[in-house]
Amino acid sequence: MKKVSNISKIDESRLAIVFKAYENKSLSLSEAADIAGISYKDFLDKMVENNIKVDFSSIGKDIDYFVKKNKIGFLFLIFFFVLSKIYSFLNYYLF
């Protein structure tokens, strides 16, 4: 029988709790990844491994959280603003 360390049990328990909070829309993706103690990308990978559906409708909440957490978040916000303007422009003139 393989012995599992307490740390991995704690990490798995933390992930289970964070997944539940995310599914209940109490947390955004960024907040959930931060609480889980892993990167955004690793959190998305864990979600796929655990068959958790990704809901990108909380992107606004993610942007707010990211801006508050990081100074570079301001650039992230500007990027999404410009991207939305480009999308609106293309949508208006091409479709």
C-alpha cells in the first residue's frame, strides 16, 4: 500500500473545497486558484482532471481580482478593453 503524505491530503482537500466554492460561484477562477495555492494554468488543468466545468462568465470578477492583486493587472485590464473594442469594430463592419 502506497503511503500518502499529509501535505498531499491537505492539498487535495483544499482543492475539493475550492472546487465546490467555484461551482457555487462564490469564487472566480483567479480567486480559486490563489486560494488553492497554484497558478491559474495549473488550476485549470486540475479542473479538467476532476471534471469541473469551466465557466468563463466570471471574467469580469477575475479582472477585478487580478488588478487588485498585481500592478501589472492594469495592463491586463487595458488589453481586455482594447480587445473588446477591436471585437466590436470587427463585429460591426464585418458581420
